[in-house]
Amino acid sequence: MNVDQTPYRTIWTADDGWRVRIIDQTRLPHEFVVLDLENVEQMAEAIQVMRVRGAPLIGASTAYGVALAMNVSPSDENLAAAIETLGRTRPTAVNLHWALGDMKDCLAPLAPDQRVEAAYRRAAEICDEDTEINRRIGEYALPLIEAAARDKKPGESVNVLTHCNAGWLATVDWGTATSPIYQAHDAGISVHVWVDETRPRNQGASLTAWELGHHGVPHTVIADNAGGHLMQKGEIDLCITGTDRTTATGDVANKIGTYLKALAAHDNGVPFYVALPSPTIDWTLRDGIAEIPIEERAESEVTEMTGRTADGAVETIRIVADGSPAANPAFDVTPARLVTGLVTERGIAEASREGLLELFPERR
């Protein structure tokens, strides 16, 4: 997607062919910084502190982390150590462990002298596959926006609400929830996005709004608690979110607060869709509330906030009274009963085991 008319992916190799370049998302929206990563420890740190984040991008970054490790030493011991190091970084996004399993299956049978080239090649393939998956998700969800546009009066926009960042910054390109939005905008459909700020890390306000603005998509940032009010007023036509892990029965784990948006949408008759790349389906789980591990992050993400001051400096300040502790669950689970449909690269599925199996019969 575009940053000031320049196309970018979120992860790529440097001109030397071995270093891995990422956009440091902890610096957005105030600074656009590209980092060069040279070893698996740097990649693990980037995933842990969320310089790269979003389930699909975590998977791609994990693959390149293994490649960086192989570039240092392609031994069996180093492959196992890299998989262990990366596997400890984030617990909720299933793409991380999917990518580690994929890279292990690719590299373990090879002789060490074949692993470096194979690792970089497979990581690049995972990135290309993710881009195509997200493009196809957009193609299948685009008719939802087109149908809403047909019901509008001349000059009115389709209003889409999204939560957190399921944009191209959370993937290699296109995004999941944003893919149909970008495709609608590029096709000339008048679309406007209500962007939840998404406390505590403000990934809607900081990331989604930033990328929509740079691509030219009309949008408005709202406080997280404003979504239900806008639905009551008829100012939201549909909701589209992403997901970090979805069970085989259609329960969806996404950024904290997604469940509340789904409840409000259900109460107001607003369609609630989840953009679902197939690598984020955990076919081993059936009960999302009981079985999906929910990451607990540092309380400082709740008690502190970073922003730009009037004199242009970027500073972090404390917003909570001294002595007050904070809890910071990073995700919640939206039960399948609240999900209108799961938009995959193979089509739109009912949020149920049978609905998913109709699109992925090989999983029966």
C-alpha cells in the first residue's frame, strides 16, 4: 500500500539480500522509521515489543527470524534454538506457531549448507502468499460494501467501523479488514471508516488512521465507547475486524474491546464480519473462551500514553494516579453467535464448524 505515493510492504529484505527490513510500528504515527534486523534476537525483540504486530505479519516476521538465524549458523542446534526463541514472543496469534512449524518442516530435512537459501526463499513465499490471501479476502468482502452503497442516497458514503489495526500494517500488504475498504476506495466507491482508537495501545488511532490517511481513505477517529452510540444513530452500515486466532467452531479472538463492538452490533442489527486469513484458524480448538490463551501485557501500556507535544517533541506521560495498579488483557473472544460471517480467501463462511468446513473440506 502507499505511503505518500510510495508503495511499501511491511517487511522485506535489504539490498544485501540477507538483512530484513521492517517498519517500526512503535514509532508511528509521529515518525516513519525503517529498521534493519540482522539476527534472530533482534527479530524476537521486534515481535515482543510490537515493532511488528498483527497475526499475519507476526507469522511472516517469524519466518524471516528463522532465516536470519540460519544466516548466522544453519546447524540443527541453531534451528531448534531459533524456533524456541521466537516461540516465546507472543502467545495468542496462532500464525506465529504456524510459521515456525512451516519453516521447521521446510528446513529440517535439508543439509545445513542448503538451509540459508531455502529459509529466505520460504519466508519470501510466505509473504507473497499472505499478500494474495489478503487481496482475495478483499475481493470476497467488496460486495458487502457495494451492496451497502446501493442503499445510499447520492453523495452518501458507506460507513464502516473497524477495531484496532487489521490494516496493511498488520499483514504483509492490503490488510485483512481493510482490504475490501482499500479495494472499494480504489474502485471509486465512496467509503468512510470509523476508526476506534483502541486503547490501551491506540492502534486504531495511531496505525489504522495513519495508513488510511496516507492512502487517501476518508476516516474519523472515535473513542472506543462511541461505537454503540453511532450504531444506535444509524451511522454505521457494517463492522469489519480482524482476528489473531479463530477456533474451528468460529469463535474469534481479536484485540480487547472487539467483543463489546460485536454485542453493540448485534443489539442494533448491524452486520459484524471478521476478516479471516486461513492461517489464523486453529483447527485444534473448539471453545474460544476456555481454550484461547489471552496475552497479558505490561500495565504501563494502560497507565502511560505517548504523543506529540505542542512543541513537536514525542513524549510518554503517566495518566493514572500513582499507586493505582492496572490490568492489561490484550485480547478478548467474540463468540461465533455474534459474528455475521467469516470472510476468508475462499469466500464468506458462516461462523460455525460446518460453515468453515464447507470452505475448507480438507479439514474434515
